[in-house]
Amino acid sequence: MLLSELAMGASAVVLDVTDSGANDAIAQRLRDLGFVAGEPVRLVARAPLGADPLLVQIGYTRFALRRAEAARVRVANGQSES
């Protein structure tokens, strides 16, 4: 599944970041920010009506990502937070 498809409050584990071509700067930036295989990630909030941006958390750091950026991150489903 893609990070952009994750349910609100749900946790997952990053599988990888998809490159759209050679020297994909956005994919590399996502990796530099910590979106690497094995890292737990959680969808904290979504803009109203499912619009941009999405607020995601890796460790103690939160990032606002566009849906198109989040769609580049493949994740394995985790558990929802209670």
C-alpha cells in the first residue's frame, strides 16, 4: 500500500521509496528525511476533505507531505493507534 492511502491514525512500516526516473530529487529527499526501509511511520492528520498536505510522523519528527509525495512511499500495514 502507499503512504497516501494509509488510514488516519494508522501506523505502518516503510518498505521503500519509488523513483519516478533517474536522479529523482524528490525520492532522494524523502530518503534523506528518513523514509527508508524498516522505519515505522504514522499518518497523524489530513487536510480537510482529503486534500494536501498529509501530516506524517517518523520517530519524533513530523513532516507535511503532498499526497503525490506520499504516494511515492510504499508501506506495509501496521496497527491503528488507540
